[in-house]
Amino acid sequence: MAVSEFPKADTQFPGAYCLLCLAVASGAHSKLTDHVRTLSTDDLKPMQANLAELLRKRGMDVVVLDAPVKMAELPDFKGTGSAEQAFSPKDFSALKAKHGIDRLVMVNIGYLGVWRSYSAYVPTDVPKAVVGGHGYLIDLSTHRLEWSAPLSISRSAEGAWDEPPKFPGLTNAYFQALEDAIQAVTRPFVAAK
Amino acid sequence: MRAWPQLTACVLSLALAGLNAPASAAGIAPGAKHVLWDVPADGAVPWRGIPGTAGGAVGGAGAILYPGGAGLVGFFAAILTHGAIASSAQSAERKRVQDEADKVLLPYETLLRDLTLPKLWQAAQSHLASRAGTPAATLSPEAAAPAAAPTVTAEPATTGQARPMFALSQDSRTMVLDLDVVLGGAAAPTTTVIRVIAAPLADSSEAVAHWTRNDGQALKGNATAMLAHALDLAQRHLAVAPNDDVPMRSHRYIAAGETRIERGQLLSSACGRIVIRTLRGGVMSAIAAPAPGTTAEPPAPTPDCPEQERF
């Protein structure tokens, strides 16, 4: 099993699509952005070990790939999917050959940080801590997805959010979101009692 | 500074447990050995229902399309109007959600009306005084008299005001106390919130019967123990400056029957309960949640963790 290299925490302002809109949104949240970029992703590290432990409890022989996978450096998989059969977006053949594995559980964290939705120049919601990505179980002989689930976690600050310079409410929400992400990724693999 | 109109009549004096520490917190008089708590003379204890979506701010007023062709002035007017509408909509939504949440208190209306602030303070004082190892709490003899003068002690003291706000979860299983604490004089007060989250009842279907049985003995007993615990925490942890050497960590705890996360510094851990200093500088006490995939039974009563401290 493997996880992707975690992105650095950052802010985004979806909905502020024009250049001037984005400049206005970024300028209005410069202190928040400076703070969010200091936040660690270390709390996500137990995810891989937790997941491996759950797979072992299911009787699987698990190889944990210590080095995070750099998804952007992997070639795209050329196969085409269908409604009945989906394929991995990336070609993991190199990992199969290197580690002698036949299936890969891959957790790809695509983004994390704080997002605030906009309608052009105007915020339409409070900022929220977010973690997003995808989990896959891939048959490496065919690259067919045996399991796939999107990961989309969103957490608001309890009470006020605009508390510069350390934004304690949103910072707390960010770490809650990281924990939520670990739970969401591992939950499908918890054996029924 | 907040106004405390009804908090004038009597004084509860409690020794500061943490004052051997080298640094006192802001707002604490140097060398102070006691907190002289202003105790409310009358009034009901405030309660609220905890909304089902607690933990997330209300938002999402929806996207609004902006009119074109009105020029720059019209454009900015539209933005300002949108801001006002969104703010108003969010405020109205918060009130609606809170009003709905408060309905959980209806079965307890009579009990809560009877549980006044002075009664609760008196009970909390007795509770603290009965605890082994806790500095004895003394209520001044003048306490019963309206507008009595504060007790003057031989030792230096700092003044404190505390206002409790209790909350009940929607399944009636969990009580939460937020104690707003102001320490120090008017010149340099420090304001902190101490949150105490009680252990959830095992069965929500029995919750109303549990809390209301014997004239609300369990409800009043829990509220008393929680206030006493919060006052104890105020004295132990607000009297000393935060220790930056203690690392910030994510702590797992139980609230309303769910596992939640709070980032902060661990201050203490005992009786299955953790006390942490939150990122906002407040103090939170809650039942520690077991690690994922494990279960933990509540600790058995011991001299250090007596039954009356199990809330």
C-alpha cells in the first residue's frame, strides 16, 4: 500500500474565477494564507500504518511503500474505463515490478488547507478547512479499480474564524479535518464485527 | 469588558492551587494566594440546546448573480447589498437553528427554573469543600446578605467572576458547561472560557427519566460537579502562564457520544478525563476517547477518582 506525497497546506478561493476576483480574494485573506502555509501535515502520517494494520487483520500480506509516491511523475494509464469497469488514472507498473506486488491500495491526497467559496468578488460562505483526494484498490495486472472512493472533508471553525494572526478556530478545524480524513480512508477496511 | 450586573452579593474564596509556579498569568495579582469569586446574588442558570450541527459555523447563503449594465457604482452597490443580505440570512439562520435546538430543554423547564445561580454556587462550594486534596472553599458569612462587602483575607488575593452556561445535546445524553471566567481587576482582566464536557449517558431513550428522577437529582448533581470541576480548573490552570514547552497535539475526546478532536496542550489526565489548553487559550475537560480500533472502559472508582467526580 502507498500514499501520495502530501501537498503543502494552502488556501484557495473557488468561485473567484476572474483574475481581479482572485486578486481581491487573495488580498483579503493574505494573513490567513500566511498562517495556513505554516500548518503541518504530520498528523496524516499514521494513516498509512493504520491502513496497513487493517489490511493485515483481513489476512492480506501487506508491503508498505515507505517513500511517498509522486503522482505527477507517474505516466498516465492508457486504458479507457467504462461505466462497469474503471481503470487507474496512473500507470503503477513500475511499482509492481519493483516491489513484487499484485494489488495496490493507493491513497492520493490531492489538496488540503483552507478554502473559501466566492461568487466573483464576494465570499458566499465562511472559510473551511478541507482535505480532498481519492482512495483506490488497483489490480496491477490489469490496472482495473477494484475499489475507489473520493475523499472530501470539510470542517468549519467553531465560532469565529477571523482571528489573526494564528486563527485558532480554523487551525483546530484543519487538524480535525486531517483526523476525519484518516477515519474516512480507513473506515471501508475495518472488518465487520 | 463584560457587564456582570447580578454578580455583586457575595464572595467565594478559594485558594489558588498553582501559585507556586514561577510565572503568574496576566490578570493575577503578584503573590495572590486566593481567588475571591463574586457569586451571583440571584438569577437563573442559563441553558441552551446544542444544535445538531454544532462544531460548524452557519454559512452558505447561496450564490447571487450580479446585475450587469449598472456601471461601477451599481456593481459595488450590488456587492454591498449581497454582503448585507448574506450576513442577515446567516444571522437569521443561526437564530432559527438555536431556537430549534432549545426545544430539547422543554422536559426540564421546571427543574431548570428551580436551579438558580446562588443555589448552584452553594452546591459547587460544598462539593469542592468535600473533596480530598482540594483547597477548602469558604463562603463568607456575609454571603447571605444582599450587597455584602467582599471578605478581606490576610493573604493577597485576586478577584474572579465566573458565569456558567450549560448546554444539552439533542439526544439529552451529554451536558456541557462553558464557564466564562474573568480574573483580575478592571485594569487588567483576563477572560477565559473553561469548557467541561460530561460523559454521555449510555441510553438516550432513558435520558429524560434519568435527569428528572427524584426532583432532578442527577441533573443538579451533574451540574454541580461540573461547575466545581470548572472552578477547580480555573484555579489550577488560569493562575499560571501557559508553558510553551508543552507541545500542541490533536487530542481525541468524547462529546455527545462521538469522538472529536481538539488541538491543544495536555495539562492533565486523570480518571479517564483529559484537560487541555486549547488553541484559543481556553481550558477544556472531556472524557478521553480510545485510540481508533480500541475500546476503553471507564475507570473504576478509586480514592483519587471517587464516584462523585464521575460526570
